[in-house]
Amino acid sequence: VELVRVEQLFAGVHLVHAQDAQGMLALIAVNKNDLDRSLAERLKLEYARTDYPVIAVSARTGEGLEELRARMRGKLCCMAGQSGAGKSSLLNALMGLQLETGDISERIARGKNTTRQVELLEKDGLRVMDTAGFSLLETERNLEPEKLKERYPEFIPWEGKCRFRECLHDREPGCAVAEAVESGMVHPARLERYRQMLSEIRESWKERYD
């Protein structure tokens, strides 16, 4: 799992939810928990101070499916993620469907994309838009570098407390977010991935004017 790509998805969701007031809610469903329990536990710690619940699930064993169904029921849902994450298998288990599923390609170590178009699935009170998986998700090209920090809910309490007013939380001296990481109020992995995305966005903006 490339967590920085997951981060991009949830940064976009936070913008819609916080600024456009469209009521979009999001959660992270960590599938295949029967194969690796450490990832879900790690993500629960990393996202503990955000708006995003983390649910450990397994399409194979049924773990976590009832909780996921309860959160999805009565809402129009969209399931998104990288190819090979098991989205089709998870929908089959959640809704009793028989969607085509694929395995991880041994040759290229990527998931085989079995969903080729957006389709609205409805059954037993669940309404889900099944979308094609992605192997590469690029950072939003038109996003201004100084706007990225607004998409991190756990950064918001520290805004205005940095030494420099225009602090981007990118190793500037006196950064309140960096200090919050040191005190355990912000998870270091979230700040690390934020800085990686910030670097990509800065590079995109630089290319616009070269």
C-alpha cells in the first residue's frame, strides 16, 4: 500500500467536507486483515486525530464487515483504492455479489484492474459506486502549495502558532506542527507524508512557470 496515495484521496475528501459543505464522509477500510494485522493497527494510530475512522476488514473471513455495512447503510457510497486492494472481493462479501476479481500480477507486482467502469450497485440497503482501481494517483496539479495544510484536520489547532505566519510546516524553525509531533499530538508519519506531497506540489508549480 502506497500510503501517500491514500493520503491524497483523504486530503481531497477533507477539502470537500470542510470547505464545500457537501457532507462527504470518509473512512479507511483496511482489507485483507487476515494476512497482515499490523497495517490496520498502524493506521489507527496514525489517523487517530483526524476525522477518518479506520476499520480492519477481511473479505475472506468476514472480519469487520458488519461494522462496515452499518456505516455504509442508507448512504450513497464510493469505494476507491489501488488495483489489487480487493475492492471487488470486498463488495462481493458485503453485498452477496459475484463481481469479477483479480489477483496481484507477479510480473509487475500490481493489481489487475477488474473494474473497468463506474457502476452503481444496490442491494440490502447498500448503494455503492464501484470505481476502477488505480496504479498511480498523481497529486492535484492546480493545488497551491500553501493550501495543502488546510486538508489536514489535525494541523488546524496549530495554525497561527508557528514562529512565521506563512509557515508551511516544512522544517521551518519554530513550526508549531513539528512541535506537536514531538509532543505526540500529531503522528510523525502524517507529517512525513504531508511533506512528501508538498514537495510534489511545489515541483508541479515550478514546472508551470519554467
